[in-house]
Amino acid sequence: MPELPEVTALVADLGARLTGRVVDRVDVVSFAALKTFDPPVSALAGETVRGVTRHGKFLDFEIGSLHLLLHLARAGWVRWRDGPPPPPSGRPGKGPLAARLVLDDGSGFDVTEAGTKKSLALYVVRDPAEVPGVARLGPDPLDPAFTEDVFAGILAAAGRAQIKGVLRNQSLIAGIGNAYSDEILHAARMSPFKPAAMSRAEVSVLYAALNETLRGAIARADGLAASELKAEKKSGLQVHGRTGQPCPVCGDTVRQVTYADSSLQYCPTCQTGGKPLADRVLSRLLK
């Protein structure tokens, strides 16, 4: 799933390609992906792209007086085209192509989503706050206003909630997902099951790890095209997606806890005092 660092890089790449260009049309191939009907997608035709920004993990294409918002969900991506698009193949909405934006010279980008579970979402709105997911976003961790005091207040209010879930909760902190919450906690040497309410010294450690992890990932992605971002993200991860491999810090084996629809990865030596966490799914299978 693209998270804050990748979405930030997409904003830079697509903004440089699109700003000042005129939209010929936006084609919605997967009609389930379009979550709004007024204004219609056709209202974007002939309008100039004023810029590309983001809200958490949402991409915001400012086109004329309207906004085309895109949430890539778990398996969505943006693929740039230098030339005119080929005609869609197969039944509409059944393949990976969800939508495409075509500029007046034929170039543009395709929005794709892998797999059979379709969660990608498109919105055409007059104000980004009209999108429920944007309206309920918490503060952005890259905003200068996101101070250690603000972070401490969020954690204190979360109380006994597990810190992994707090970091991923978009209503509390915008933009951090499964991968970077694993990476932040590994950098902070904290268990993903640790309660969010913690000492001020621990808050400082976690705040520093959050900033270093996110800003480091953004720096590595700086200047990369959309086609290069997935590989860069994977190469920079320390524990996420590395189950069974050695921790690059201590050499212990990276372990996993599996849930119904997701999993987390961690290093026992670095994060849990050498003790493996209970994997609930695995435990049920062994009964």
C-alpha cells in the first residue's frame, strides 16, 4: 500500500508532469471506484491542472475549480504514459485498469489496481473536505505543527491502545500505514503491542524514530519516477515484509504476527526483549 513517503514522491513526480497542462478527459473504467456523481467526471474535460497535492494518503489533483482525489488503497498504483492510451481490453472493471487521465496531447496516466479485492477510490469534488476520509484525517506528521507535544497528547489520549494501531489510525495521525508503522517501531526498539500511553522519554524516542523513518524514506524517493517507487520502498525496509530474514541491525530472525486481513513484522531482539509475540492465527492452526 502506498503510504506517506510514496504519496509524497508521487505528488512531486506527477505535479511536475501535469501542472499547467490541459485535461482532455478522465475515463472511469471501474465504475465501482468512482464514489461521487456531482460534479460529473466530464466536468474535468478542458480544464487546466493547477497542481498536485496530498492529504494523508490521498492524492489531490487540482483541475480548474475542482479536485480529483485518488486513494490507492492496498493494491492501487499510478502508471504514467508518454503517448496516447491503448483501448481498454476485456470487460470494463474486470481487469487492473480502474481509470485514466488523458491530456490534450494524449499523454497522461493510468490508475490500476491489482487483485480481485477492489478498494481503490476516486472522488470529484469542489472541496477536498467533502471526502469523508479526508475530513476525518488527523494531523500530518510532516507538518511543522506536529510537535513532540502534539504527539505526546495523541498517545496519552489513546491510553492502553496498542501503539501499532495508534500509528496506523488515520484519524489520529495521517499517512502512516502498515509498513512504516512496523519500521518506526523497529527504529524505536518498541513492541508493536506496547500501550500508547508511555513515559515522556519513550515518547521522545518514538517521535524521533517517526521523523527519521518518514523523512529518510522521502529522501530516498526524492526525484524518482512513479515506476521506481515500489522497488525503492521495498529495498529500504528493515523488518516489514522480511519475515524469516535476518534483522539488519542485530541479525535475529524477523518474525510475523498475522491477523485476518493483514500482518506485522518485528525483530524480537530489537523490540521485545528476545521474546516472540503470540501469532494468533498460527496458534489457532496448531490447536
